Amino acid sequence: MTINQAAALLHQGGLVAFPTETVYGLGADASNEAALRKIFAAKERPLDHPLIVHISDVLQLNQWARDVPPAAMKLAQAFWPGPLTIILKKQPSVLPIVTAGQDTVGLRIPNHPIALALLTAFGGGVAAPSANKFTHISPTTAAAVQAELGGEVDLILDGGNCTVGLESTIIDLSREQPVLLRPGMITREAIESVLGEPVLLQQDRAVIAPGMHEKHYAPTTRTQLVSPVVLADFLHSNECNEPIAILALSPLGYLPPPIKVVQMPTDAAAYAKMLYRTLRELDNEHYSRLLIEAVPCSKEWAAIRDRIQKASQ
Ligand code: TXA
Ligand code: MG
């Protein structure tokens, strides 16, 4: 029943926050300009940031995108439903507010039963950015959406904790060669192995790229990224009478207050799932600083490295 109510709200031009496997989205009918304007108002997001259109079936792709290359179908088959957004040339009918006036549109089939049920009941495309205020940390629980945007959404669908915990990988297939616009838990290497060709990294591109120019994914508490060596030195020095929270990978053992240690998982997927929820909880506890211990340099950690770098800029 709630899913039908949520779909009806979308048809009426309302805003529905819903869970996906990555983070919660703030959804509106992607073909209703007035509804889309409400997304930007609620998030306090500038209009030059395009929105991702969520669909439930790959057959809907051609309603939004044109000249869909075989590479897109390969990636859709390998990774959808899942945490991958594909940027393609847009159909002329796609509203400029969705694409920030660009000739491309981002599309994704999310892998979450509630998201898929909502998209199926609604029948069309749902534009959904992460359900947070502009530049804040993306929400990975319904309570986090309530705290960020509770007064501004018509309905929040509660799907518990997001299982991936970081925003989708974004790959641009609208150019001559594939370009990775945002790293995610589907790695560049996994995409290259499906495509059988190299994926370029974003460099000096004219398009608006997520998180490239302003502070993104950021806690309000001052946050610093520290190497294991710097962290160990800091803890052995006698300067620890400030309330500091540490996201640690090295086993630090017990440290007395005012220091709080959150021992993070050493598995990348488990770490990603916990990261935003942990940052949000620590942010609410008002430490003077958050220290995040640097994570491994291997490919599984690339998206996490990206987000913790941005959190500590
Ligand atoms: O995991 C996700 O992708 C989540 C869930 C809700 O699906 N959504 C999400 O949306 O992270 P958002 O709006 O917070 O981030 C999407 C990013 C934006 O920063 C935007 O700049 C970029 O995708 N984007 C969207 N359409 C684009 C396009 N046509 N060209 C280049 N970048 C685009
Ligand atoms: Mg976002």
C-alpha cells in the first residue's frame, strides 16, 4: 500500500525519499519540471548540477537516451540493477533541469527491492539525487534523511541501512572513450574488464563533475586524513586532551576519553557500508576533530579514498 501511495505522490508532483543500495535518494517525477524544482529547493542545490534518472527496466533506456552504444548494454547486463550510473546522450524530450542543460543524461537501475517496487509502480523515470542538503554527507538510513530533509519531503520510505553505503560509480559513455566521473564500489578495473577497453579518468572536462569543485560529502566537524605513522605518533605524544574521534584501521586498543576510537572494518565493502553512518554519528557528538586513518592503496578502496579525501578537504 505504501508503495502505491508513494507512486501516487510522485504522479502528483511530490517528493519521495527512498532507499537504494548505495544511499537514500530524494525522488521526483523526472518528467515534471515543477516537481524537479522542489528537489533543488529542498537540497539547496545549484541548478547546474544534473540529476540521475532512475528506471526499473533496461527497456526504458531508449526513452531517456539516444545513440545507446553497445558498451552501455554490456555494462547494463553486467551491473544492473546495481551501483552504476551510465551517462549517455539524451533524448530531446529530457527536461533541461534534469541534465543542467547538457546534451547527456545519467541513468541507473538501483538494486533495492523498495526502490525497484516504487519505480515499477510509478512506471516512469524518477530523478533522484542523494537525499541530503547540498555538500553534506549522503544519508544511508531513513533517520538520516529525516534529520536532513524531514520537513521538505512528502514521504520517506524506510529500507533500513543501505548495503553499499557510497554513491554509485559514474561512467560517461557519451564520449569517444569511456570516462570515469565518480569512483564507486564497482571499480574502474571491473568496468574495463567487461568493456575490454581502458576507462579514462576525468581530466579538465567542461561538464559538471560530481564533487570536483566544491567541498562534498563533508562532516561539519573539522576532519583530517592521517597516515598510520602520523596517527601512531599523535597517540604517543601527550597532546591528547582534546575530544577527538578517530576512524581507525590499525588496531588501536582501548584509549581513554576524551579520545574515541571507532575501529573500522579492514574489508573495503564493510568499511564503505559503515563510513557515512559513522561520520554522521560522530558529527552529532561534537568532537573538536575527526581523524580518519588512511586506507590501503588497492583498487577495492578507490571510492573510499575518494570520499575520505573529500571529507577532509
Ligand atoms: O548512488 C547514487 O548515485 C545516488 C542514488 C540516490 O542513486 N544518487 C546520487 O545522486 O548520488 P547525486 O545527485 O547526489 O549525485 C549524482 C552526480 C551529481 O553530482 C551530478 O553532477 C552527476 O551525478 N551527474 C548527473 N548527471 C550527469 C551528467 N549528465 N553528466 C555528468 N554528471 C552527471
Ligand atoms: Mg549527492
